[in-house]
Amino acid sequence: MKIYADHFPTAVRQFLTDLLVVVWVYAAIRFALWVHDLVQKLAVPGQKLEGAGGALADNLADAGGKIRRVPLVGDELTAPFSKAADAARAMAEAGRDQQELVGQLALALSIAVLVFPLGLVLVGWLPLRLRWMRRAASAKALAAVPAGRDLLALRALAGQPIGKLTRIAPDVADAWRRGDDATVEALAALELRGLGLRAGR
């Protein structure tokens, strides 16, 4: 006996749920990336500060080097330029620190906004999906042998709605006890449909 994916409501619900989870995860990741990019824009002043400070420090150092060549007083005149260059380098370093801090903040916030939606998937949807996969695999294995179909029929008797059972036969339990092949097959098929599967020869 061969098992195929069915288009009955259980299978449709399973497909729509999986699709919704994929969309949910995609949207969460896109939102996290958007938050990351938005926060990263706060690093622009730091980039400008680093660039301006570095350029100023280079210019002051270059000017100080030229003044140092002035005879007799060169060393004395160079000192203010050296101090100003050091201050400019400190300004550039502050710009780099600000960029690093913004980068860490952007990463932390993007991870924070992912925790809740991904947590729902991992804690809520994934265990149910794995449980369904195990049940479907077990049902597939049972449906492959006659004794397994009897067990599936018994599970249907125990768990399926009475309305569905009575549509198979008025006294479906008695028919199952007598080993009526048509009833057993119908009950097994009903249980498989409950898992979104169907039996096919």
C-alpha cells in the first residue's frame, strides 16, 4: 500500500500553517535587518568625526614637520602643532569608538527583535510539526501491512468523530470486530485522512 499527500482539510491546514510560519520568519528577519540598518545610520556622525579628525591630525602633523625645519626656533614652534594633532587624533578615535558602539547596538537590537518571533516558532510550531511528522511516518509504516491497517482502524474507532464512523457502517465497531475488510480499510483510510495522508494501492 502506498501513501500520498492528500488534499483534504488536514493537509491543507498543515500546508497553510507551514506557509504562514515561513512568511512569519521571513518578515521577522526582514524587520530585524531594517532595524539594524536604521540604527547603523547613527554611526554616520562618528564616520564624519573620524574622517575630519584624521585629516586634521595629518595636516597638523605635516605642518609641524615643515615648521621643525625652521632654524633655531623650529622645535619650539612645533609643540603647539603636535598637541593639536594629538587632539585631532583623539577626536578621530572618539569617532571610531562611536561607530563601534553603534554597531554593537544595532546587532543587539536586531537580535532582540528576532527572539520573540523565532521563539514562537521554535517553542510553539516546531514541536507540533515534528510530532505530526512522527505520527505520519508511523501511520505510513502501519498502512503498509495488514496488521497495521487493523491498528489504524482501531485508532480511528477510538479517536475519530462518531459521525464519521457511522457513515462507514451503522454498526462499525461490530463490523471491525468481525474483521470486515471493507470496514477495516475504510477506518484505516479515515485515520490516515486525519493525518493529511491517504491510502493508495
